[in-house]
Amino acid sequence: MQELKLAVLIDADNIPHTHIKVMLEEVSKIGTPTIKRIYGDWTKPHLGGWKGVLLDNAIIPIQQYSYTTGKNSSDSALIIDAMDILYSDRVSGFCIVSSDSDFTRLSTRLREAGMMVIGIGEKKTPQPFIASCNKFIYLEILKRQQADETPEATEPSTSKEIPKTATKALTRLDKGTKRFLIESTEELSDESGWTFLGSLGNYISKNRPDFDPRNYGFNKFFDLIKSTNQFEIDERDSGAHKHVKHIYIRSKS
């Protein structure tokens, strides 16, 4: 499989600097961040926090002066750069880090050109921008993940601690989401009603870019499926690899 080379373009005005490390770690799970740029008016004091983390993370700052009050000129600079990078054939995907809906058309255009587009932003991000991405990751989940991984400055406990296996939930697994999972499973099922879990995951990603098991407190999609108690589960031998199981599920309803 060809390596996914990503251009990571960050809107400094819409994203806090404090969690840049965990954001880049998340991007690295998807592909290689070949280009890393951040856009803002660096003469403004509110971006001072970003200046301290740019060198440590090899991010190139792009200066864009605010010529008009109330207008975000950084958006235009990011969009122009994205199109230049698109036609340079240096990357196979983009990661747009922003909660601004102004990048919806850019994301759509990049996907029309065959690019993979990942969005990272806060829960306040408008739905049109989320829907325009192949995958959208909520910054709140990355923040919680970072908090879980940070050792607490307390004395070591003598009691046996239970290891953390799931990220704190961003939202509850509501009835609508359960129904969506059931209907998606039935849509992909074979004649006997069984659906390959890998196919289901790909189908859901295409239809709900912001769907992530971590949003509901689970690190893995399979763990979320089991928690619903809505599906029968069948683990089958893969044939070629004895220790690898193919997981199939079937709706109980």
C-alpha cells in the first residue's frame, strides 16, 4: 500500500496551540506529514502561544496581515497555498486543522481532485465542513486522550490499579446512533445476514466522517459494537493466518 503523504495546514486563529503534539501524533497514525504550515497574523499578541511550539514541531509559520477589521485573511492564504500544493503533486492528502466552515469548498475541491482530506477541529465546527472531509476528528477527544496519557503528580498507589482501556466519552451512544449502526449492518449483510466488520467500518467512515469510537468512550470499533448488545458476533479463521480472526456481525433484531 502506498504511503499517504499529507500536507498539514493549520488555521492559527481557530485552533489552540496547547495540544499541537497530540494533533500531530494523530495525523502520523494516518500518514506522513510531509508539509506542515500554520497561518496567522503573527504580529497579534493572541497568537503568542503558537510561537513557542512551532520550532519544536517543525511547523512553518506563514505571515498574513489582517488588512481589514473583522476579516480573516489567513483563510485566503491557506486556501491559495493548498491549491498550489495540490498542483505540485507532492502529497496525496491534506489535513486541515480548523473549526471554520470557510474551508468547506476547499475540502470539497481537494476531494474532487482525488485527495484524501482529514479535518481536525472542535465540536463547534459546522456540519458542512465536517461532511466535506473524508474523516473528521474532534479536538476534544484528542485533549481527553492527552489528559489520560499524562502522568498525575501524585504518590504511587500500593493498590492494584485497573489499566485504562478506553478514552472518556465525548457523547453518549444514543438510540439514533445505534439505529444507524444496525441499518448500516443490514445494508451490507449477505444472504444470511452477516456483515464483515471491516466493510462496516469503511462504510460508516464514508457516510459519517466524524464517527469515531473514541467519541463514545471506546478505543476500538469492535468494543463499541459489543457494548451495544445489538449484534451477534462470529469470529472466523482467516485461512492464511491462523492467529488472525475475521469478525462478522449480525443484527439481533
